[in-house]
Amino acid sequence: MTTTNPNADAETAMQYLIWALEALEKAGSQEAVHHTRIALEALRKSSASIRSED
């Protein structure tokens, strides 16, 4: 039997946001960088609460 990761979707989304953050920083879009960081932090907090429930 395989174990499912309840955070898999959040972890995938965080990886995409990290890649987006890197690209946005290179492009110099500070407002977009700011919003991406906010989204990344929100996902980290929500996935931490899922981990603490396990």
C-alpha cells in the first residue's frame, strides 16, 4: 500500500511559486515578487498546519 502525502498539492504549488519568484526577481518586477512571497508564505503556513495534524 502506498502512503499519500496530504501536502503534495501544496508542495507542488510552492515549487511553482519558487520558480516564478526566481523569474520575477530576474525580470525586476518588485510588486509581483512581493505578492509571490505572500502566496508562498501562506502556503507554507497552511501546509505546516496539515503536518501538525498528522
